[in-house]
Amino acid sequence: MSPSSLSPEWQRIDLLCGFIQKTRQGLGIDGDQKQMLIRLQHQVRAVRRQLPWEELIQVHGLSDLDQDIIACVLAPEARSRVGWRYQEFQPGIASAYPTPALLQELLFLDEPGTALLNTRLGAGAPIVRSGLLAELPAGTYRPLLPSDKARRLLLGQAPLAPASPPGTVAIQPSARWEDLVLPKYCLRKLQEFLLWITHKSYVVRQWGAYVPSGPVALFTGPSGTGKTFAAEAIAGEMGLRLYRVDLGLLVSKYIGETEKNLNALFEAVAGSDGILLFDEADSLFGKRGDIKDARDRYANMEVSHLLTRIERHDGPCILTSNLRHHLDPAFARRFQIVVEFPKAAAAARILLWRKYLPPRAPLAGEVDLDLIGAAIDLTPGQIRNAALHAAFLAAGDGMPIALKHIAGAVWNEFAKEGREIMRSKLGPLAAHHPQGEKDD
């Protein structure tokens, strides 16, 4: 359905604006206008049984009143005349968007209807979780604004997603699905997460499931086991943008600013073809501590707000964590998929050495990758770094990659841990330990 087929929505709202004008002037509504409203309401019901309304209603569980609210909020974008009338009806409010107070009048809500309106705009209500409103009003006389997601899905007007939404760093996925060297059970779990992304619309529309948000996955395991690499592979496989959330750009020392920054982030990515990546989530979503002062209380509020926004976000999120037990237990129920990334086994390490050494780089005859991979316990990330470092050492010597280059590169990876290193840790490479390095 094209945005122009939503014309009955805007005609109906324009007519309702005319009714407000008449009732405020003490005039009655004639029979012809009432009949016109009935005809338009029949047309609106037919429109809402088709896309794009149909999918939004099923995915988010939107009631008839929710749909009316969204239509009224979007109407000024579709018909500028409606925006001018809204401004006329709301003296003292410099906005072309309706307040909850105006919606009460526009939809001719009685006292029970007004109570229902307040409920449908309350925290946790479907229209709030849907992300179709930019934010909740801070009172009856504060305007309701449409989100970019609503503009894109219902009007086709939303701009392209920015290269890097506020608070994030855009990552260009360099990994491919076939680059993943993981146990079968890990790959199976990652494929299940892909199913949540690719089949969400089908399960909702065809089978009637209620899936309000997500999916959200937790990738957990020791550092360097390939969690972020897997997130890149998923984004590359799906052709989606990958945005790594930078907490330093979001958290503010000023009260209320962190929540505003989070709202700006989720509003920017709402309805976009992107995956949010929360790297090292144990530091982002740590267990909420005891409240000792006002700052502790506010820090807990920030965490709660972040958890709520992720729960409401209608798009894929991936969290990575080195220490799963550090995550707040309140967040556990929000995961659709949890993938445990183990340290690489010997067979996997051998494959990783073969994969990460430059494909056209010459190897000295003494290099036995099977022996090196089996004997030296490195993570996939360490092997990737060591293979590239060895290549540069060999290029600097103007010769094929030899054991001394691999030994130097492996030593370099161990040295990053900041602990005293024993030569014996190099296993079969110990004899090729680079001269001049500190050893036992």
C-alpha cells in the first residue's frame, strides 16, 4: 500500500477538526456530515486491514484507540491544513501536533474514554513500546510527536538512517558467515538468532504471534573468543548496518541528560535496518548496587531506563559479555538467544592459523601449523593478531614467514596480558624465542 492510500485517515481527521470548530461555536453537526464521517470510518477500517497498518497492529498489539492516536499525530505531516487547525485549537501551544487534551476533544471521548486514553499513553503500553511516538508527553497539554519510524512506515517520509546514530560508532562488517570457526552448537544458536530476524514478520503476520520487540541476543565467553566478530558476520550476512554503542557518548554527569541521550539513540535507529551492539555488556548492565546516596539511586534509574528502552526497541540487539554472571538478573528474561563462546579447541586453532595467515604469504618449510595450533592455547582474536604480526615481521626481514616470526608474534600476544611470561609458554616455539626479550 502506498502512503497515498491512507487518504481516508486524513480526510476523517480533517472532518473531525471541522466538528470541533462547530461545537466550539455552539453549532450543531448536520446529518450529511455525520453520514460522511460514517463512510470515512468504514474506509479507514478497510485501510487498517491492509499493509502497512496490518503488520503494525499485529506486531505491536495496537488497539483501535492506539491507531487513532497515531493517525492524529501523523496527520499534520500528511495534511498541512490539519496542522494549522491543531494550532488554532491549542492557543498558547506553539506546536502543530496534538496534545492528549486535544485528542480527547478530537475523538469525542467521554470520561471513561479519557481514562482509557491515559492508560494507552502510560508507561509500558503497546503504543509506547512500538516506537511510533517520538516520546511521551510530560502532561496533558504537551504535544505528542511522531517518530521517524512512524513517518517511514506510514508516510514513506523518513530519511535514511544516519551513518552513525548518536551515541554509536558505525562498524563496517568485515567478517563473513563462512569466516566463523566455532563449535557446531554455537553456529546453530547463531542461526537461530538469524531466524528471529528473518522470520519475525512471517510468524507475526501469518501465525498471529505477539512479538513486541527485539530480538535480543547475549554472546558470552572469554575475551577474544569471537563474540564481536560473530556480530559482524551476522550483520554482513543480513546486509544490515552494525552500530556499536559507545557508553562514553551517552552517559552524562548531569541529571536527566543520560535518559535524553538514550532516547535520541533509540529514536534514531527506530525502523532502520541496523543492529545495535552493546560490547562488554557486563559494564553496561552491571548488577544494580545498594543505594547509598542520591547518585546511586539515579544510576539505578539510568540502568532501568536503558533496560526498558532495549525491551521496547523493535529491532535486533546483540550484547557481548566476558562475565555473564555480572549481568543484572532482571535482564535475563529479555534475551531470546544466549550463545556461549568457548575458548578455541586445538582443531579450531589450526583452522584459524590457516585462515588468518595472509593467503599469498610464503611460509618457511619449518613451519608446521598443525603443531603450532595444537600446542599453543590462543583465543581466535589472539591468533588473528599473531598471524598478521608475524607477516609484518617476515616482510620486514624480506623473507618467508618463519618460526622466529611466529614465535615473536605469539610472545607479543602473551605480553599484552601484562604478566610475567615464561619461555615454556611458547611450547614448540620456545627454541625460537626472540633474543633480547625478558624470560625465565
